[in-house]
Amino acid sequence: MAKKVFVSGCYDLLHSGHVEFFQQASRYGDLYVGIGSDATYLEYKHRKPMFPQEERLFMVKNIKAVKDTSIRDKGKGLEIW
């Protein structure tokens, strides 16, 4: 069974640096990515994201290096994986 690797972020304005980060992280095991919810983004960045959480989820989920992803709210656990 492969190790599970977890990373999280907002990934608004997804760019090549994010993709490279995912590729490198996936070398350590199956990569699971937490996407900051719109509410979490607003709390940390003090503005609304450019892309809504569902669109950011779709983009990250479709990166080859990513095994699975979910929208995360501040303080929520990792029970789904």
C-alpha cells in the first residue's frame, strides 16, 4: 500500500508552480490535496477568491499527479481519506 501524502492550499489562480509542487509531492506516495473553501479563503486573504471553490476543486482534481482532492474548511479533519 502506497503512503498517503497530504497537502493543502487555496490554489486560486492555479499556475505551473502549483503543478510542479504536486508532481514533487506525489513522488512520496498517493497525493491528496485539500482545497481551502471560499469561506476559509476569505478569512485568510480578506477577499473573495478569483475562482469559486468548485472550479478550483475541478482544476486540481484533474492534475495527473493528484490522487484525490476535497474542499476543506478551517479546523476540519482528514476523515474522508
